Amino acid sequence: MEMTNDIKKPNKHERKLALESYTSLISSIEQLKSDQAEIEIEETGERIILPVKALNLLGEILKAMSQGKPISIVPLATEVTTQKASEILGCSRPYLVKLLEEGKIEYTKVGKHRRIKYEDLIDYKKKMKEEQKKRLIEMMHADEDLGLYDS
């Protein structure tokens, strides 16, 4: 996992290893009886006590890696620039600024610069995906009604 702006998809070996680790980790988490667990790093003999929530997050990371998805961890309170926000949404920076000025995504100003909360950006992205899905279903129904779509 990269902690830089250069996020890459896991390679085949990483995907296989992540799947094996995910399966073992989930099985272990299900057997825990407290809200923390002690793990050991075999190579160093180091023992670490972790909250179960951290193990669950690790499980989600391993699951995504096993599916070949690139991973990036961003604290929810993080604010991003308009450039980074436009990259996350996959749109141009001027289009993003238009969305901000129309009030479709909340932002704050630091001097002359706009900052967007990461979680607000993700909420907007989810909302847009839901609208796209709804429109696609409506189009499919319209095609069925016109006899253009063979169901």
C-alpha cells in the first residue's frame, strides 16, 4: 500500500497473498471475545496489541487488495484541494469549482483557496452513482416499453 499520490493496483502475488491473509484474519476475528487482540510479527518476535476495529479495517484493506483494487487511506476529517477533489471525482477542476459555487458540495475557504472535506466529496460521489443507476434503470424500462430491449 502506497502512502503517496501514486496509488497502484496490487500485483498478482499481492492479490493472492491478500486473499489468503483476509480469509485467516476474518476467521481469527470471529473467534475473539474482547475488543482487542494481540498479534505477533514472526520475523521480529514483536507483539502488538490492536483494537479489533483496526483488525476489521485491515480485513477491508486485504479484501479490496485481493480483488485487485488500489487502496488509499484518508482520515475522514481530511480536507482536500480542488485539484485533488477533481481527480477523486474524475472531472475537471473548473467543473468541480462550478459544483462548489452551486452549493452541490460543501467547502471552506482558506485565504483564496477552497478546501473540501473528503467525506463530503465521497458522499457526493455516492449520490451521483445512485442517480446514475436510477437513470440507467429508467432508460432500460423505457426501452422495454418501446420494445427496444429484449428482457
